[in-house]
Amino acid sequence: VTAALCSNVIASPCSNVIAAPCSNVIAAPCSNMIASPAVINVIAAPCSNVIAAPSSNVIAAPCSNVIAAPAVINVIAAPCSNVIAAPSSNVIAAPCSNVIAAPCSNVIAAPSSNVIAAPCSNVIAAPAVM
């Protein structure tokens, strides 16, 4: 489900949306599940971020995504069960070796309003961030 220039989308009933020109889709219903096992979600340049197959989801350089504010808990469904935990710790739980690399100051903001800031202008909108 990978289209050019990042044209995927998060499906309902998950109200999360990755803003144009990207509309990456993660399967409903708000489980934040990365469909297996190919590289499916791509964030447009200049980030060239790639969410790869199971247990090795990677956001590639040159993006340095920063997790901001407490209580931001994003879970990627099994087999990864990865967690980006509060507060600003940039932690992705084992057993997945997911990496958030450098240097785009992307920010996932405080709860129910996650935002990836420019120059990676992808936006995850409120209110159901998970």
C-alpha cells in the first residue's frame, strides 16, 4: 500500500490523519498496526522515512523525530508491541529495534494531538490518537 510521495492513509474509525501530501494508511480500528511484512508506509521527502516490516520499523535519516510532552503513548500492534513512552524519552520497547534517526525536528505533541513538524509536514490530527 505504498504510493508515490507518501500517499497512504489512516483508516476510520481512527480519526488520525496524516496531512497532505501524505495520507498514509494504518489499518483500522485505531490499533496503530503496521501491516506486514513489506515496507508499506513512506513519509515524503525530505524525510524519506520508512516504516519497515515487522519488528524492525525504522524511521530513516535525515529525520530526527522528537517525542515531546508527557503521556504521549503510541503503540504499534503485535508482533512489535513497540511503545513510544512519555516523557520525551524517545523509547521504543523491545523486542523491536525501531529507530528514530536524525535530523528533522519532528514532534509528536501532547496527547490526542500528535504532530510531526516541518520540514516533514506530516500531521496526525486529534482527537483519537490511538
